Amino acid sequence: MSYRQQVTSMTTVLMHFLIEHSLTDIEPFQEDGSLKDDLALQSSDLTDLGNEFFKEVFPKWSAYIDRGGDIQKTTILLKGLNKLQNVASMSGD
């Protein structure tokens, strides 16, 4: 897989995850399901939890992918998100 293909695949999986877990409200996909060519995700496009997720969880998943991990495997993302949600609920946010 070329670097460009890997980045596109990672971004597709990540955007589906962000939408599924209500961490962003932008629409990153075209009608055919492919990523928009001009997709640019800003911190303002993310919820507070989404921004924390990008700081705390995304780098771990990205490192996993860089080591040859399966892009489709989102276990790291889900576990990280659950941990952040538990911390937020305990602090009363």
C-alpha cells in the first residue's frame, strides 16, 4: 500500500469513528462514500471530547498503524475514547 493510500484509509476509518461517536459534526464524505477532496479537519470541528481524543488517543493508534497494525482495527480508538469518557464522567463534565 502506498503512503497516500495508507493515509486515505486511515482518514476514512478515523472519520467514520469520529462521526459514529459524535466527536465531530462535519460531513467528510461525498455522496459516493469517498472522502471529500478538500477535507480539512480543524479543532473547531471537534467536540471538547473530540479534541481530547486527538491529543490523547489518536497518536497511539497512528503509532500502531506505523508499526504495521491493521488500519481497520479500531480497538485502540475505542478503548481510548472509553477511558476519556470515564474520566470526564467522574470529574462531572
